[in-house]
Amino acid sequence: MKLCIALDNPTLEENLALVDSLRPLGNARSHIWLKVGLRSFIRDGIYGIEALKKYGDYRIFLDLKLYDIPNTMLGALKEMYKIGIDMLTIHTSCGFEAMRAIANLKAGYNDFPLIVGVSALTSFDDLGFEEIYNAKLFSHTLKLSSLAYNAGISGVVCSVEESLAIKRATDKHFLTITPGIRPFNESTDDQKRVATLQDAKIAQSDFIVIGRPIYKAHNPLQVVEQILNETMNE
Ligand code: C5P
């Protein structure tokens, strides 16, 4: 299980200071991926990613949750490839045709980033999800995940609650990336489907995504150390 730290700070300097504070972790940093999301990418763009890469050999997860027609998504992905990132997100609700086209594009490269599809945002509960999609959250998440698997993309972003069922419905190697993690039962904030590290382990999550419990902590290094102690042997 790898740790993705969501770098959603209000300034680039704070993101860089957080990453710099992880230096004492030494080789254990190879278990950490840095997640650059909408806030940081809109503000800092490619320059921000280049700046992060100077702090160590981190993998970069670009979380822009793309959702558009196939032609526009393919164009965006070709541009993203040039940035030199390791994983990126699309929305599975962009449909089978778009995901299949993206999987075909990836197949043409040796070093294309992992592409993972958001199933249902972890900020949705059953009611909020049904309001928008007119479908049951759990079964629809499984349906979107199977579609993504059959289209040939690398995995899905889901909650811990769905991770194991998705692997059973697809393949154990189909990646599950799980935000909504509150490692030690911290405040849930706007997340509705939350889970602890222990839950994530049981659910065979491949990547846990953690933002506020780390970047809002008094001592982020200590929190990351505790998380790695619980997850690194996975
Ligand atoms: O601060 P917190 O730990 O809740 O951050 C979770 C991160 O994961 C945020 O950057 C959010 O954009 C992202 N994310 C999510 N739910 C998804 C996909 C991504 O919370 N389904």
C-alpha cells in the first residue's frame, strides 16, 4: 500500500515546505507519491511540479479528474505525458468509448502514466449520489469500475468501502486508489465515506490518499512516519 499525500495547500511554498520536512524519512520516501490536485495545478502549473521534483525522487500523481469528449481527453493526455508524471485521474463517467481510446493511447508508449478513473467521489453519501445519478452508490460504483476495467485503464478511485468488492468484480491487480482516509479517526471534514488505515489494509487498497490529516497537522513529518509505520510492509 502506497501513500499519496494530497498537496492542497494554499501556496506553493507551503507545499514545498511540507515535502522538504519529509527529508528525515530517507529511503522510506520511496513509498510516498505526491498528489497535485486542482488547487495546486491551477495555481502553480507545470512549474509547481518541476519544483516538487527537486525535493527527491518522488512519484507524481496529477489529480485533475478529466471529463470531456474522447478527442479532447486524448489531446489533454498527450500534453500531460510531456510533463513527466506517474499517475493521473479521469472520470469513469466519461464512458467506455473515451476510456477505451485512452487505454489504446497508453498502449502505444512504454512509460505512459497510470490512468485511474474516479468512480464516485468520496464526498458523496448514498443520498447525494442518488440525487445526481439516480442510482445506488455501491452498485453503480461497481458498474463504473467494471466498465473501466473492461476498457483497459489501470484502476479506479473509490472509497475503502468499495475497494474489495471492486477487486472481486474485476481483478486483484486492478488498482484501487482510496481517498477519504482518516488514519487515526481525525475529523471527516467534507468527506462522507471515510476509513482508517486498518480498514484500507483489509480492503486491499493499493494507494491511500491523505490530505488534511497531514498538511494541517502541527507536525506533518510525525504523522507521515506513523502512517508509513502502519503501511510500509504492505
Ligand atoms: O484532505 P483529504 O484527505 O480529504 O483529501 C483528499 C484528497 O483526495 C483531495 O485532494 C481530493 O481532491 C481527493 N479526492 C477525493 N475523492 C475522490 C477523488 C479525489 O477526496 N473521489
